[in-house]
Amino acid sequence: MGRVIVIEFVSLDGVVTDPDGSAGTPGGGWAFRHGPETVAGDKFRLGRVMDEGVMLLGRTTWQLFSRLWPNRTDEFSTRMNKMAKVVASRTLADVSAWSNSSLLDGSLTDYVRTEPRDVVVTGSLSVVHALQAADLVDEYRLLTFPSIIGIGAKLFPAMESPVHLRLTSVDQAGAATLATYQRSESRS
């Protein structure tokens, strides 16, 4: 099994809902208020993972991305478009709108446990929560913005026991900070 890397835009108070404003929520668009230099390019420092790994997306995130990325031609967008993508959806039947996309066949957790490549999950909060519940997340790369949203879904739901992570890097990315956290102990 490859590593499972969750990448997210997150507000200072932990909200991940509607960072780009496309969902039309009252506080939506909070990430993009800080300028394009904060969100453009490979801000999550995925590097080779974009060439060798696979992106796992839920239906809503895939539908948003499939409208945004295919017509872009800059270097980062080209890599996004070439990256293998697996879509976890019970309702989509066709994912041909975005190159290199395929529908998940079977169980989400079984797929992740048997995927030899690194798996990158972006947005897709229901997918992230399912992987967290199954204790399958190895790393979080969080781009934290200096905005307090007050309402919205949080990256980390209520849990029965604590999860301990290790901070491996933190860097400024425009108005935000990129922090990388990894599992403190290996998965059994």
C-alpha cells in the first residue's frame, strides 16, 4: 500500500467548507480572498507524487475539478490533467470529462489498502472522513489561511480516541502556511 496523503485548504478555525466559493455558502471563497499567489501552482509540494501517484476524489470535488482543470495548459495544470484519478461515487456513471479519471470499483477502504501507488485526497471531505475512520491517513498537508469562518464542516470530526501526528515541515505560502503532519506511529 502506498501512502495516503490528504491535502486541504483549511481556515484558521479548522473549516474546510467552500474555500473557493463555488458552493455559494455565506462564508465561501475564503481561501481565494488572499490572492492568487497563495493558491496557484503546486502549493502542496506534491512533486513526483503527481506523476507516480493517484488522486482520489469524491463526486462533488471531481465534478468541480472536471470543469476547472481540463482547459488549463500551464505546467501545474498539465500535470494535474495527466495524473491518474479515481472517483468515489455511487451516482456518477461517466467520468470522461476529465482525462485519466476512472470510477472506483468496490470498497473505498479496500481500494486504498490495495493501491500500491501513493494516494492523494484533495477536498472530498466524505472520502477523507471515511479514510480517517479506517485509520488509513498517513500524512496531512494543510494550507492554513488566516481567516476565521465560524461555520462549516471541519477536517477532523469528533473522535473516540486521540490521533497523534508529527509536524515534519512548515512554510509560508503567500498569506497562508503549509504544514505537513505525518503519523507518529506506523499503521499495524
